[in-house]
Amino acid sequence: MAEERADLKVKTGKDVASQLRDIETRFKAIAGDDERIDCAELQAGLGLHDADYATRIFALVDRDGSGTVTLWEFIEFAKILIDGSPDDKLRIVFDLHDLNGDGTVDPDELTHILDRSLNEHSLDVSPDKLQALSAALFRSVDTDGSGAISFAEFKASIDAHPALRDQMVASASTWLKLPQRIPRDRRKGGRTIQALADLGERLWDNDRPWLALLLLYAIGNIWMFRQGALAELALGSDLFTVTAQGAAEALKLNGAVILISMLRHSLTFLRRTPLGPFLPLDRAIDFHKVVGHVSFILALVHVGGYIATYESMVDPDFFTRELIYGELFGSRIGWSGLTLVGIFVVVWICSLGFIRKLGLFELFYVTHRLFWLWFAFFLIHVPEFWMWVVAPGALFLIEQAVRLLRGRQPAELSAMDAMPSDVTRLKLARPEWFEYQAGEYVFLKHPAVSRREWHPFTVTSNPEDTTTLELHVRSVGTWTRRLNALAASEPPHRPSNWRKVYLDGPYGSPASDIFDSRVPVLIGAGIGVTPFASILRSILHRRRSDHPETRELQKVYFIWMNRDQQAFEWFVELMAELEDDPETRDLIDLRVYLTGLRAELTSASLTVAMEVYHKEVGRDLLTGLRAPTRLSRPNWRAVFSEIRAAHPESDVDVFFCGPEGLSRVLARESGRVDFGYKKENF
């Protein structure tokens, strides 16, 4: 065995030798101590859900039929998947379909493998639809009408879909879970000068108001730091004290500015004025974070400067040290400053991204309430700070008073339902005072879940509906999971106050600017569809009533991605209505992607089968929509290029709600084809 493997290394060179090491490592990870793989180990090692499907693959790998797979058999199988010709790889897939090994695939075999493939991907299809799917694919592939599919016919059906064939051929290393080797010229690509230049160009194209605000903010900080440092320098202070006072002056500015970024009602009002498009209102939360980080750094510089100054004054003598540090910690300025730093450290740490990713939103929420103490101690520490915060502070207190008054007026839930994929739908009577625009969001408090916590959610109903508000809430933290559990329980087992909720809002969001665009591209990832549900409902209502605002829309592209099939149930009725209504049928281009499917040997057959089924029936197998479900992630460059080609002279704007990583990709691709880009922030 070792001699054969060594000989193979010589024949194939260093790169393949490295690949063989990866394969051997993978084999040992699956096989364990006995260095042989049985069927159960192969199923577990490759993460296969369906036992019958795993048995079929095991039979292809176990060439000698011994009931266990050796290292050499595993290498031979992996070599074909990785380095074999396209025909060699297709032959493996074909053999997977050929259950009895007679060299052809009959209707029963095709139905069986499609059923196993659907099960492997956790796709739920009724028996009748499965039979229709198999029959449609068989009719399409059995071109000679012989009643059996030959390898040549199977190959021709896959070759008719070049992109799909290439994807299947290239996905072997993913399916085997081998390490992905990054080319040397790409390993540091994210930090190259070119990458930074691309970022700058993207910001200049889509975020000039944001860049202008950051520049103005930087100038303000530099000016304030300079003023404080020069004033202290004139007193003959040392460098540490000069630096500390420069930071102190800049902190006064930041204390006022961070309040402005929290004025949600005022910022929403500005969004609805003619000034709205020229202000970086979509970046209010980002700006709040920037100011928070800068303020934290300035606070550390301020405290560090004074500690360094005092340390340089301290004599080794115990009494001198006690006297000086007694002045530092015992004075009003000293103890209030140290308290400020303590509060700031707690708030800053609990505001970092990893806290919310861990599902600890409540910790973030509670510690953020400490900002009241922070401002109080800042005024104790620097009494003249009131001159900086009096104006934004007054506005903030007015907004808090409005929120408090509305928070005493409960709204009533008419229904709460636990939906697929851990989503809760809330329906409530719309309060008379609640006026909103499509795509805006509210803060919700549900006393039966928590008496104090408020959480932001997009309104998914449309503003033209004057009687009902609707929200969809995904379970991602303790509060939302408790809400979902409450919705899943039967009404008799719910608390007596389960219908009582409180609303704070509405507040503006980037999605509410859609009607300012001629060609909006709405992209929702999972529950990120919620702002666009409201917008699409509003478009439908306005088109039916011949609202002039929607007549300005040339085309609306709606792209919705989900990781599992059940998630489409959230809004499938709305999408069906948009497809069938003559007012929106030609206006809205729906595109649905199922992205949670992993690389798998029969994925190509399933994809072709769904395409053939869609052509015959006119409806998608999984959703029942006219729009087909694509079993892949979108190729954004191709999608955006297609849209740009269809609208070469029009302003196209992308609106996205979803994860930050995908947002960076979409922003880059939007800039490449001169699209505007806006992302939802909460």
C-alpha cells in the first residue's frame, strides 16, 4: 500500500501529493483507530442524513465489496471526484442512480434516487409531486423512448446545463470536506492597497453624505483636542496633562454628538423632509457606534494622562504617595472621573458585537441604560458640560417623554402564531396615533415576556391597512425565544395579559426610500425579508388604486434567499398575489433562492428535475409560485450585470436586509455596475 501511494506521488507531482495528504487525513478522521471505514462511519463522516443514500455511495466506494473501505479505495474514489474528467465524475453520479447495476436507469430507480435526494436535503414534497417530478424528468431525459435512461442520455441532460455541470464537477472537495487551499495571490487580498482603494471608491459612489459627516466629525475632534491641549500648555503643564486635557475637551463634543445620534423621532422627521436624501440618516446607528468607540478611547487617554502625571509626581516615600493619590481618588473630580470610566468600560464591553452574537441582547440592553448615570457623573465631573448637552439633551428628553406617554397606551394583539423556522407572527389592532410608511420599524414591549425590554422589529403590514399592524419576529435571543414559546402555546395556557403590547415608533429606515427609486432591487436574506413585505404590499395596494407614486417605478426586483424550505411559508401568499395580480405581474420580478443545500452528488439531477417540472407545470415544486426556486446562492455579479443591461440608462438602487458579510459583497458589486446601495440597520 505504501509503495503504491509513493508511486502515485511521483507520477502526479508535489501538488497532488499535498492533495493526497489531505485525503489521507480525511480518511483517518472518518475511519478512526481501525483505519477502515464502514457504512455508518461514511454516513457520519460525510454528514449524510439519509441512510439509504449513504448505502448507495458506500457501495460505489467499496470496490471489492468487502463491507469496509480501505485507504486505497478512498483515495481512488476521491481522485476521480477531484482530478477525474467530467465524464468520469458523471459516471459516478449515473452509477448512483443505477440501483441494479444494469447500465441503465429505469423510472422506479429515478424516483427512488430523487426521493432520497429530497430527503437528504430535508425538502418536503408530497408523494404525488414526487411522482410528477420523476415522470417529468424521465420524459425529458429518455430521448429515444426506450423506457430506460442510458449514460449517454443522462450526460446529454446534464450537458444542456453548462453552469450546473461545472458547479457539480467542481464541488467534489466541498462534498468530501477536504481543506480549501487558497491561492497565494489571494491570501492577503482583503488587506491590499487595491482593496482599500475599492472601499474608498465604493463609499464615494454610494455614501458621500456619510463620508462628509465623518470628515466633519474628525475635524471637530481635532479642533476640540487642540483647544484643550493649547489651554493646558499655556499653564505650563507637562505633556501627560496637556494630552489628558485635549482628550477631555474632545469628550465634551462627543457627549453632545452621541445624544444627537439617539434622536430617532427627530431623524425620522428629517427623513421625510426634502433634506432627507442629502443627509446620512441611514448611518445613524453606525455613527453612534463610531462616536462610542472614539469616546471610549478619549476617556482612556484622559485617565491615562492624569495617572501618568500623578505617577511622575509620586515620591517613593509612603506618606507622599498616600497624599498625592488621596487627592486623586478623594476629590470630586477624582472619584467622579473614575466612576465614569468604570461605567464606560461596562457599557463598551457589553456593546461589542460578540455579546449580541452570543444571544445576550438583554445584557446589551440593560447595560446601555447606564448612559443616564454616565451623563450624570459627567456633569458632576465637569459642571460646564451642561452647555454642550442642553440642546440635544432637551430634544432627547422630549422624545423620551413622548415614548413614555405612548408606552402607557397599550395596543391589543388579535393573534400571535408560531411559524416555521422559529418565527413569530404578531397581529394587532393599529392604534389611531400610529402613522407610518412602508419599510419602517417599531420598538415593541410585551409585558407577558418581559416588563421592561423593548426590541426593534420591522412592520410587515402596509400603511394603507388602517386597521391592522403585523410583525414577524425571528427567534435569536432569550426574549424572542420566550415570545415564540408563548405563541406556540395554546391560548388557555397563556398569561392573562398575553394580548397586551406597547409600541414605540415608527422610525425611518433605508427601505422606506424605495419610492424615490426608478428601479429598486430588494434583497432579503431569511427574516431580512420583513421590510420588503411591507413595501410589496404597499406597491400592490397603490397600483390597484392607481397611486401616482408607483407609476414612477419602472421595475421592481425582489430577491429572497432562505436556508430552508419552510421559511418561504412566511410570505408565500403575498408573493403569489403579486404574481397573479395584473397590476403587479409585469412590474415585479420575483427571484427565490434556497441556499441551505450543501454540495451533493445528486444535486444536479434534482435541479434539472425541478427545472423540467417547472416548464411542464408552470409552478415551482417547492413553493407553488410561478417563479422557480433556484437551489443555489445567487451569482451577484451575473445578477447585477443582467439588471444593468436591462436598464442601461436608469437609476438602480439596491436595498438589502441581512447579514453584514453579504452586505459587503453586495456593496462591492453594486459599485461595480453603478447601483446605489442601502442596508437596513437596527
